[in-house]
Amino acid sequence: MTFDVVRIAEHIHGHLGWLATAILVHPAVLLRDRKRRAHLAVGLAVLFPTVVGAVGMWVYGPYRDRIKQSIFIDARWVGLLFERKEHLAFAAILLSWAGGAAYVLAQRARSDGPDGSDGSTSETLHMLAFRAFVAASALALIVAVLGTVVASFRTF
């Protein structure tokens, strides 16, 4: 058996994808409380899926060159699942960034509150962050399941 860096990176990407899904759930749970601060959870929920996505982008080139065609030949539906997985993963990462940005803006609005504002901007942004992380975690779960199905069918 030869040492294949891409195969190892693919496995790491898959396992970290499941971990990223769990990490995305954490701010979704914490931000249900509008007064709750979750700096670390939000930071990790933005950073971790982004890094996992970057590893996936790195693995995609060899995947396309070495096994994508054979998957489509043998089982087109599995190949299409992988294509959907890519799009949903991008959406999950985008939503995590949107949630992180909304959270930061909510914290900034909260700190600016004593100047006479009613705090509704802060609450609206906090709720937006909560909803973005809920959606991102749901999409990440779908992505993890689809990735597992594809990896079970064929891998490097």
C-alpha cells in the first residue's frame, strides 16, 4: 500500500466535516437567548467550516481527475449527490459567515445602545445570527450525510 496524501486528506476532510456540523449547532443553541454572548462559539463556527471547506477544495482537483468520471459512469445518482453536496457546503459556509457578521454587528449595536437607541437593532441582528447558524447547521448535516454516502460508494 502506498502513502497517498490525497486519500488521507479526504478522510480528514470527512471526519472534520462531521465535527464542523456539531460546531455549527453550538452557536445555534446558545444564541436562542437574546442576551447570551457566544464569542468563542461563533468564532469557531465561522472558522472551522471554512477550514474544512478549504481542505475540500484542495481535495477536489485530484477527485475530479481520478474518480469523478467513474462515479458518474457507475452510478450517476451518486455523482449528482456529490455535486449537490458541494453547493450545499458552500451555502453552509456562507451562512456561517453571515451569522458571524450579524453577531458581531449585534454586539457592536448592543455596546452603542446607551446613547438612546431602543436596542431593537441589536435584537434583530442577534436573531438574524441565530437563524443563520440554525440554517448553516441544518445544511451542514445534509452535507455530512451526502458526503458519507458518496465516500461509502467510492473513495481514493
